[in-house]
Amino acid sequence: MNRTLRLSLLALLVAAPALQAADLYVHNVKGYTLDGHGKLQRFDALLVDDGKVVATGSDAALAKRAGDAKVVDGHGRTLLPGLIDAHGHVLELGYALTQADLTGTQSLDEALARIKAYARAHPDARWITGGGWNQVIWKLGRFPTAKELDAVVPDRPVWLSRVDGHAAWANSAAMKLAGITRDTKDPPGGRIERDAQGDPTGVFVDGATALVNAVVPEPTDKERAAALDTALAEMARVGLTGVDDAGIDLPNYRLYRRYADEHRLTARIYAMVRDTGKDFDTVTADGPLDGYGDGFLTVHSVKLYADGALGSRGAAMLSPYSDDPHNHGLLFMSPGTMVSKIEKAFAKGYQVNIHAIGDAANREVLDSFAAAYKAYPQARALRNRVEHAQIVSLTDIPRFVPLNLVASMQPTHATSDMNMAEDRIGHQRIEGAYAWRRFLKQGTVVAFGSDFPVESPNPFFGLHAAVTRQNHQNQPPGGWYPDQKLSLVEALRAFTLSAAYAGHAEKTQGSLEPGKYADFILVDRDIFAVDPRDIWKTRVLGTWVGGKQVYAATP
């Protein structure tokens, strides 16, 4: 054989696709994924080996490479990459699903009836806990009171968080156990709601919730594990294969590690350590966790809080609330304190993610990152994040770019808040609120989540909100501030590749490219073909993480 022929044959062998082993072959699907450039790609079949994607392509091509792999027939259903929630609260979701749930109640009377029924059904519960209430929907024009709770549960303490988690409602028994009287002072970063005589009415905002939380019994290890099991099952049911857990404590960290060691996690968790105190010192003593437990657990970031929430008027605003002219909201810490916390995290190489709702809080966060970068310029590469970036001054939005910040946002917050947001902040400030399109247009990475259990963990609710800016009743016509709508491809990217990027995981998650984890879902409709108004109705039929099925819908 002459030299030219040998070289030609060698070139053909190098160019030919390698016949790789596979243990799972999913075919007969309408498959969609994004490529490395965020462009939408179609395929009919998926080949998986050892938990990772080998290839996507046509049935005809991949069938020849499937060998004796397990075959899953998709029956023409739509296959999508597993969705990633960039901001949720995992254990809190588990607790919410087992405690008194006031989500969706339309009136105070309906909420009180639910509380009474829950207390009756749980006679052995030492405390009645739960949440999900929203006085704006009830159209009370005020917060609820302890006396109203006393009328349905007088004999045990009751403690119920507001839907946003930034206020809570107590009955008299709970306040008595906490030693709350008219002489109790508002703590820094918190407010006790009071009547005209100065007596506490039963609602505690932001930092003031700690006064009652101090006497609420801590969950047992068994209760924590049960909450995690419940949350993981729900996340799999709605198609979430990854979640950024926005604020964990030391017991939560230890529980995650145990589950990772025991191979019991059914979603990939990117956990943020809450604040930089003692728990952070303990968690970081042995360095960060990256892809621990076969890629299921990463703990390499910190969660800080700059302010409260809009619905309870705890979000820190540059100018007073439009519907409460004596109230600017609450900043949780001084700029100096925030900078020192950021620098402490940077010193250990940890990404910093800061909750900021109001425009004053967002400005403080931007100023603090700018100050901290002077001491740690290399920390710009950590993909630090502003969690929510909900109401940002139009002059501050461009500052995200030079600071290299990710905007971690929640599209369902817009459709949940549209009934009160403009009342709170007025027409001018609303231009910088829930402004996903403005951030994307300037090149900022936008990662989407839900903030569950504040909102539903169902990512199809978020995709629907991002694309339509409407509620499930298709209101308002045309969408709320429709200039900020996203295309479905843009919204999907924010729930997949961009969410993975925000957690430093875009090389292993977020799309079904060869070599990445085989995290995918089958759903009951083609979301790219249906009326966008119906995206929220999408039902997950099956969820696979690392090529293993973790959820199957009941036929």
C-alpha cells in the first residue's frame, strides 16, 4: 500500500463517527435542545451512556448505534432538556406542602377556614405553621390581625408566613410565648405592625420575624429529611432537574451531604450558604464542594439579603412608596457591613448572590460589589448575582455589565405582583421593574427561577409568564408591560443554559449536547407549537436525571 493511500484511509477513519457504547436509547420524540450558542436544535432520538448524552439525531442514525441499550419509546411526545430553577428554597417547599397552606385564598374568611380545618386535622401539632397568605388579594387594605387568628385557633401558637416570606402572622399565643408586648422595640431591618395605640397587631415584617422564630421549635432531623423527600418528589413531578437553593443553614448542608453520599438526590442542587457567619465558617472549613456525589451537589456560593419584599412594603426604595408616603422600606445592613460580608466570601473564592428587590437595595448591592472588587478584582469572574433585581433604577441597570453580574430573576413574580406593583411604586419606577428584556438587550445573563414556595415550582408557569406577561386567565390583554416579553427560546435559555451558567455548570448541564448529563423530560405537548397562552398547562410525563428516570406520571 502506497503512502498516499494509507494517509487517505487514516483520514477516513479519523473523520468517521466513533461507535460509542450506550445504555439508553430514547426515540420517537419531538426533541428540542439549545446548542452552545443558545440556538434551538431539533432531533428525533437521544442516545445516553453512563448518565451522559452520547448523541442526538434522527431515529434512523441513532438506532444503528443503540446496540442493546434500553429503549424508551416517546410515542411522539416532546422531549426537552431538564429545567433548572435558579432560585428556589428546597426544604421550605417540602414544609409548605405539608403545613397549613393559604396559597390562593381569595379572602380572609377563606384563609381562616383553612387554618381552622388544618388545626382540627392536626390535634397533636404543638404549633400551627405554614403560610402563603396575601392580604393584597384579600383586598383588606390592611394586614390581618392576631385577634382574627385567635377566633379559629385560641389554644395553640399559630405562625404563618406571608406569600413572599418577608412577613409573618402570629396569634396571641405565639406572641405571648415570644414575649411580645407594646414595649418590644422594632429590631434593625424589621418592623412590628402596631395599632393606633401602639400595640402589636400580630404581623411582623422582615427582621422582626426573628422575634417569634426564636421560640418556634426547630425541625427535627426526621422532619427535615421528610421535607427534602417531599420537595424532591415535587420538583421531579414538574420537570426540574436542577435547583439553586437560595440560602441554606448548617443542618441543611449536612442533610444534603448525607443524601449525596447515599445517592438519594434526584435533582442537582447548587446551594448557597446563608450569610457569612458561623455556619459559613463551618461549611467552608474544608473548602467548597463542586459536583459532589456524582455531580449532584455543589456548595460554592453565599446568599446575602439587602432588603425585604414589595408586597409587605419591606423592599428598600430610593423614594417613598407611592401608596405609603412615609415608608421607604427596609435596608437590612449598612453599606460597610455588606462590603465586609462580600469580601469575606471573596477571600475564600465563593460566589456572592444578594437578594435585592427595591431600587435602593439594588443600588446598595451594585455599590458594594464595586467597592469589594477594588480589594478582590479577580472576583469579577465568579459570576456574582443579584437575586431578583426586581425594581432597578433605569440609571443602574447598565451597571450590571461592567460589574459582570448575573440577573437572577423570577418571571412569575411579575404576573403575581401586577395587581399591586404599580400602586406601590408608581408608573415611572415601574419602567425598571421586572425588566427582563432590558437586561438581555444589554448583554446581561438572565437566569430564571421561581423563588418557590413563594411561587409555584412549576417552570412552565415561569415560561408562560416570561412569554406572555399574563396570568392564567390571559389577563391583561396583550400582556402587562409587553415590551419586556421574551421569546420562548429566550425564556427556555434562561431556565436551562443561563441558569446553568449562573451556577458555573454550563459545561455539564442546561442542554443535551454530547458529554453533558442526560437530564431531560418528556411532556404532553409541543411548547413551540401550542398557543403561548397554554404553555402553563404543560404536563410532565417523565423526568430523567443522569439517564435515570426519577418521575413517571400516572397514566
